[in-house]
Amino acid sequence: METVHVSLGERSYDVRIGPGLLAEAGQHIAPLLNRPRVAIVTEARVAGLHLAALQEALTADGIESEALVLPPGEATKSWAHLTETVEWLLDQKVERKDVVVAFGGGVIGDLAGFAASVLRRGVRFVQIPTSLLAQVDSSVGGKTGINSPHGKNLVGAFHQPSLVLADIDVLGTLAPRDFLAGYGEVVKYGGLGSLAFFEWLEANGPDLAAGDVEKRTEAVRRSVQMKADIVARDETEQGDRALLNLGHTFGHALEAATGYSDRLLHGEGVAIGCALAFETSARMGLMSQEAPSRFREHLAAMGMKRDLSDIPGELPDADGLMELMKQDKKVEAGKLRFILARGIGEAFVTEDVDPGLIRGLLEEALAAR
Ligand code: GLY
């Protein structure tokens, strides 16, 4: 087992990463408990595959548990399911010193974490992320929340978990496309902060996609370490934390343009968005022309989408995509902030981007479809 510590003073916690952690969950969670009882929030797909194993592991350490099983999918991150979750936790008589367990992918982690943040003005929660995306990104760093009809993640709170258990074996039950979408966030870390990690991924990505548990553990550990370092410097995204959004301004616009449907999964949008951010950087003379191609070649080697031409169906024109980009949360005083890079692994935040250059790049990418 590998451990990454997230250093945030009294809100510090461990992210434990490795195979077989679900079976040991009781041992890891017991030290946090005021009484031997937890409330689990999960969703139907994960429950069908893994809930019995989690509850057995808790029982083995004398911990009672009840589970709320919600529908799978992004639509669950809603006011209605937040209400359902909070009322269920109150029905279960979850006390101020109890612990809620978020057991699922990003949707469940965000929703259950937010419910824990408002329940009795804040109870502790443990993240047991079951998707690659949740293990390397959403379960770490304390962003919780739901979607509003106005947009994704517009209602929420910073509420750090007390522990994250990332069981690498659980990734074995993911559909290959979901695994690779999560890999979009892994490769983002190389892109934003470490050429050495990107090179490691170039060499080892195919093995870890094929199921190599040691390499999966290493990829999650390195991703989480990079996120932990950034979150420790900037918990509430006043500065550096925005680096974690490399590829997200383009990616979110593409997700919105495809109706948040399975035409484009979030991590796929992020990977294409990273390639577009690198292309922007190269056109601005910030990085070599070869770097965006190298990044795209790695996505191609992984069998991932890498360009607008890989997205099925209609897309809006360049102006339409630019309008969608302006809905991004990183807009400040009406100005779009971009994450660009001076090379693979050298990202920085800037407002200084000519909209004409972005429009030109999108027009070309759309024309190539
Ligand atoms: N997923 C971006 C962040 O946690 O800041």
C-alpha cells in the first residue's frame, strides 16, 4: 500500500492506494469512529459489484453499516438527490461525530461529500473512490457539490474527507472506455506538472490500461501526490489550484456542446482539451510545435479521442464553442482564464490569450472533421 498525505493543518488526511483495500476497509476506518457505525452512500452499479464486500469488511472489524443506494449517472448530482441523501442520513440518526462513507465514482463522492458538509453543519466523511477519475482527482482535495439547472458543480462546498481509500483492484471492473476517460485526468497531471511523469506514462500507459496493478498503483500515487501538493498550497483555488483545470475550459465547452452525453465523457473532453491548450501554447510561441503532436500521439497510442474529429455527431461552430467556454467557472470579471504551458509539464494560468487565436484554432479543428 502507498500513502499520500494531504497536508492541510487540522484538515490533513491520508490517501491510501493499493490493491485489496476494500477488504481492509474496517481497519482503516475504525480509528476515525466515535461509535462502531457508518452510513454508506453509493449507487446501484457499484453496489451490485462491491457493496457486499465493503459491508463484510466493515462487519469483520465490528462496524455496523447501512447503505443508501442511489441511481448511477450524473443526473444524481441534483438538489433532489441531495435532499434524499441528507434526509436519509438524518433518518439513520447520523450524529455530529459519526462518519459518512462515499462509495462510488465522482458523482457519489461529490454528492455525499456535500451532504456531509451540510449535515448538522458538517460531519466527517471517508471517500472510497471506485473509478479511476475519482481516485486521481475528485476524491482528493475537498471539492464537493451538485449540479444546478444553470450548470455543473455550481452549488457546493469545500469539505475535506478524513481519509481516502483508493482500492486499485476495484478499477478491474470498469468498462475500458471509463478507465481510459479517467486516464485523461492522469495524463493531465503529466501535462500540467511533470514531463518525467508524462514520459513514464508514454512507456507504461498501455500496460496499466491492460490491467497491470503495480503500474496502476504507481500512476494513481503520482497523480494524487501532484494533486496533494497543489491542494496543500492552495486549498480554495485562489491561484495554483487552477492548474488542475488544464484542458477543462475547452473540455467543459465540448461536454456542454455534446449535452453531457456519452458522445464525450468528462475525461475524454479533458484529454482533448489538454491537446487544444498545448496547441494554443505552441501557436503563441510558448512551446515547441512538436509538443502538442507528442501529447496527441500518446493519446492515440492509448486508443483515446484526441481531437474534435474524434467526437461523433454535430458540434457548434467556433463562435458557439467560444460562447460555451465563457460559461467556465474560471471567468473573472468577464475575462476567460486559460491554463497554458511552456512545455509538457510546465503549465501556468493566464488571462492573456487573444480570442482570435482560439477562434482560428477551433475553426481549423472543426474544418478537419
Ligand atoms: N478537479 C479540480 C480540483 O479539484 O481542483
